[in-house]
Amino acid sequence: MTRPLPPNAMSENKTTVCPCNVCGYENVSGPCIHCGWGADGALHMDVRKPVGGAGALGVGGTALLKGFGILLVTRGIKRLLLPPFLLTLAIFIGTVNWAIGWTTRFLDTHLGSGDERLSLSTWDDGWWRSGVEWLMNEGFGMAIARGSSWILFTLVAWAAAWYCFSIVYEAIAGPFLDEVQGKLEAKWFGRDPRSTLKRPTDLAPEICARYTWLLGGAGVALSGVLFAVLPGSWLLVSAIAFLAPFIAAMSPTGLPGLAHGAEYSKWLRWIRTTESRALWVGVQVAVITLFLLLLLLPLHFVPVIGTMLYSAIVGFSTAIGMLEIPMERRGWQLGQRIRFLKRHLVPVTLFGCTVGLVFTVPLLGPMIAVPSASIGGLWLVIRLDKSFLRSA
């Protein structure tokens, strides 16, 4: 059965959220049922009054560092980031393999395979022509040209890593970052407020997790069988086979013989919708990042600071995009999101600049910045004043 909401949790047919000034979730009147703000004391955490004005500057400037610190010290959330990291790593390895193969073919085409003798046929005969041809064929010219190809391979690998962890990781990490934020909010507030407001069933989370692991194991086993039978198209077939048990479990009646099948099916359909929104947020951020990466390519030709400026701008856009996850979790409408960003333009800009600086660090920058910016963005939304949104 669907759990009834407290009378002050959400108003009937209300499209604009009336957010608590601390947690930002719907709370029409009275003490917040999620974080305890407005009661004699916080229900579940030491809630501090949100800040605005000059105090917001310090919050914006330290949000990324705060997010990184929370990521390091909080147990149970780092493993949630492992699946998107491993998937991105697999895509990176495949991309580098393809790029190096293409580079090798390019070198073979333009430098020869090593057996050909190069000839400067368009040059006039003379001792200088013979000398240059000797250097290229009998001397070290070809060896140097081919031996220095490792520099090109290194640049190709670096570019592939930077683009993969700047775009692919952002695109697929959305649902996992959403789960991280849910766990953090449950730790801070004593519950995940979104589940309190929208969870469609009373089925215990432990039971839902157990069924999900069971279906995941069945999907892996089915994928292994089909991989052995149809190795030629293993990627598509394995993906379909892995998802098949979940698709079957989402039927209104659930899987036959599965206890609480209908309730689990209801929960699974809700999770699919919820995490699809989070995935879409990640894809949107990745598309914006890709657009900026292509648009700003000429910055690489600016001496000294060009590449750093390029990375910083991309990191800034990523930081702003990461704020979409906590706003989406709270159900804020577009107008409320824009009002929040306009009111806190300076601290949000500081937050984006710090993320941009981290993005300039080769390879490790995007890998560290994306999850830290997600958690730091959540902390930023909680710590900044939101009282003006209650009149939206």
C-alpha cells in the first residue's frame, strides 16, 4: 500500500515546491518533517541556518573542497562510484586501442613500413640530395621519426582519457551520483526526504536491495550463457540479457513466485523513472560539455594559458550542471532553479571556478572533480538561503 504523507509534506495538486529553507524539500508549514528545521531542535542533525550575502561567498568558495572531504570520510558511498568509473575505463581502453591503431596506420602510410627506401625524386641530382637520402634511409632519420611516435601515442591516450572522463563519465554517472546524494541525505536528516515524499510502497529497502541483487545475478548468468552461444554480438545480446529479469519484474504482477512481487514491481518502476531523470541530467551536462569542448578548441592555440583556460571553462560548466541533481531531487521547477542561481550568482560562480581549476589537472582532474562537485553542489544547495523560493 502507498504510505500516506504527513499533512504538511506536500499540498494537493501543487506544481511549485514550497521548499524548506534548510533541506530544500517540500514543507508547506510548521517544523520541517525532513530536517527538523523550525522545531526546538533538529530532529536528525545539527542543522545550521542557511546563509546569504557575504556569508554565502565562503560557502561557494569551499563547496568543492567540502564535497571532496565528505567523499573521503563517508563510508558506503565510494563503492557507488565504482560502476560508472569501470564502465568509463572500459570505454577509455577501447577508445585508446582504436586511436592508437588508427595512428599506427597513419604512420605506416606516411612513413612507410620500414622496408621502403625514400627518394627525393623531385630534387635535383647532387651530393646534397644523396646525403639527405642516405640520412633518411641508411642513417637515423627514419628511426627517429618512428621512435618519436610514442609522443604521439601519449598525446592520443591523454586526449582520450580527458574526453572520456569529462564527457562519458558525466553522462553515465548521474544515477549513481543521485544514489550517493540519497545516502548522504539519509545520514544527515535521518531519512531520504525524496523517498518520504514519493516512495510508492512500504516494502523495506533491505528487501528491495535483496531482490535487485537476485535479479542482477540472474541477468549476469543469462548474459554468460548467451555470450557462449552468440559470441559474435556479445555486447548487445549481453546487455539485453542482463536487463531481461528487471524488465520482467516490472510487470504489474511482478515475477511469479517472488514474494512481495507486486510491491517490488511498483518500487522498481518508480526507481526506473527516478534514475532515468538522473541519467538524463547527466546526459544533458555531458552534451553541454561536449559542445563547449568543440566550441572552445581554438583556445588551445593561445600561448601558455590556452589549455588551462579551456579546461577551466569546461569544468565551470560541469559544476553548474552538477547543481541540477540536488534541484531535480527536490522537484524544483525551472523558474525556481533560475531564481536560486540568480540570487546566489557570486557563490555559485566561485564554486564553478574552483571546479574549473581542478579540471585543469591532467587525467585526475575530471575524475576527482565530477563526484566532488556533485556532493559539493548538494552541500551548497543546503547551506544557501532558500527562503525567497517559498513565495515562488
